[in-house]
Amino acid sequence: MGVKIVLGKATEFITNVRGELKKVTWPTRKDTYASTLVVIVLVLAVAVFLWMVDSVLSTLIRVLLS
């Protein structure tokens, strides 16, 4: 491949990327904050749930093995 072909394809690619980025609907700061808060709350909820399951199973195994 020649340098011209590579540069031409790279230029075409970047032009297409810029065109697609103009079509994107970017979230507002408020939307981003709300989504981040939901993710943090859900991660904490799953962490607490898994901690509780782990504690129960650990206790059950200790009781069964002793």
C-alpha cells in the first residue's frame, strides 16, 4: 500500500468518525450525575448482599465442619 492510500483511508476514517460524533446525543451533567449515583448505590447494595451471603455460608460451613 502506498502512503497516499493509507493517508486517504485515515482521512476518510476520521471524517466518518467526526460525522458520527455529531449524531451523538450527549447526556447532560444532571443525567450523568443521576446515572453515576444509581451505579454507586447498586454497587453498594450488591456488595452488602454478597457480604451477607458470604457470612451465612461461612457460618453454615463452620457449623457443618465442627
